[in-house]
Amino acid sequence: MTDPKSIKRGLGRGLSALMADIAVVDDPATNRPERERVTLPIEQITANPNQPRRNFDPEALNELAASLRSRGVLQPLIVRPHPRDKDLYEIVAGERRWRAAQMAQLHELPVIIREFSDTEMLEVAIIENIQRADLNAIEEAASFKQLMERFGHTQERLAEALNKSRSHIANLLRLLNLPQPVQELVKEGRLTAGHARALVTAPNPEHLARKVIEKGLSVRETEDMVRKLAQGEASEAPRPRKPKAEAGDSDTRALEDDLSANLRMRVQIRHAGMDGGQVIITYKDLDQLDKLCQLLGGH
């Protein structure tokens, strides 16, 4: 990752849109000290104890260490003064480079020193991880969720700041509804995000995930399998008794037409008088289901 100024440039409105209260670039109007570029002994640099990224691929670290031995550290780490030890600095962004530098037995590292609060530090660390290309879908989804729950960001704001589509963010967040064993299969790379997304609405996603892996099914084949299972269950379920026609049927049909036009999905209303009724919405594919979930969730 490059320094925050580069992040901001690469993301369009980027961090300035996502973190409106954080002065990422030097701003004379703020009370923050200006950014300072220095070289620090590696033993004065410590990891962020709240680093959201927990897994560092050993093979990738070895490759990076070899690169650092031959070329040195081209991109400075971003650090802040340690809150409890005046002689140390905590990593805000660049822990992977720091770990690889230790493996390469480097003695000092270039850094940018900034004043960050605990909250700002966590937010920058999460966003830095999202920008990394090697995050798996579950890690990325967990980062989105953390930004939304802890810092109040909406899907729209994340999509704009991170140059990602709203549907991409929504689809990844849905993966967190899968059972933990299925999520682990995605983390391990045994199941792709596309396969996992197809299993979100399945009745037994863990069993089906194993079946997908055993048979080497494609995403399309997985979607077909889930669809056939859903259709099979629907055909076996007893059909609800259709209520007798009432005087207001023409009004009901008009309401069905209006809702269908607005949602662009088939809507059926089964009114049972004083006993209430049902509203049945039929979606064609996962994209329509995602849109419906967003509408019902108020996003």
C-alpha cells in the first residue's frame, strides 16, 4: 500500500469521502502536526494490536522478503507514536512489509509518522486491507461489515469511496449469512465467492458445499442445483387454498399490478379477509433477490 495521499488519489473521493473526519493529507487548517517522513530502527516499530488482518501467507511473505533484500523498502510504512511508550511507534498501515523486513533482517525502515486516534487507526487499517488484492471474499465482507457497524458507513458510501459497485458490496455481505464451515471453505480457497453466493438461499448450504467440491461443479451448475432443490420443495409443499373471490378482487389485482411494476417482479396478494393474508413476490435470479433484500432492508 502507498501512503494515504496515494490512496486518496486512487480512490477518487476515496478516504476523504469515507473518513470525512480524518485529515489524511496535510491541512494547515487542522491542528494536526504535518506528516513527517523518517527512517526508524525496526525494533522501534510495533504491530497494531487491533490489526483486522489476522492471516499472513508465509509463502507471500517469503517472496516479499526476498524482494526487500534486493530492492529495499520502496514504500514507507504509516505509523503513529505509541500511546504508552514514547520510544516506540505503532503500525497504521504496512504490517506485511514490516513482517517481511524482519525476515529479510533489515535494520531500519522508512516511515511516515502521523497522529491518529485509536478509532482513526482502526478505520485506516481496515480500508488498507480492503485495498489489497489477496483478500478472500469472507475477509472482504467482514471488513465491509466492520466499517458499517463500527463507523456507521452505508453501502452507498462504501461503494463510492472504494470504487466498487453497490451490488458487489451487498453480495459479499450476504456471504456472512452462510454457516461458519462454509465460510471457512471460502477462506481456504476450496469454494469460490460465486459458489458461496449461490448457496446463500439453499436449505442446507454446508451439505451442498461439500457436494459442490466433491463433484467439481461450476457456479452455474451450483445455481441450477439450488434452483432445482427449491423448485422440488415447492412442488412437494401443500398448496395454500385459494380464497374465494371477493368484491374487492379488482382492487387487489390493481394493487398487484402496481407493486409488480414498481418492483419489476411478479407480486401476488392472497387476501383472506379478517384472517389477514399473504403477499407473494417471485424473483427470477439472485440479482433480483438481492435487490428485494435491499428494498426490504431500507438500504
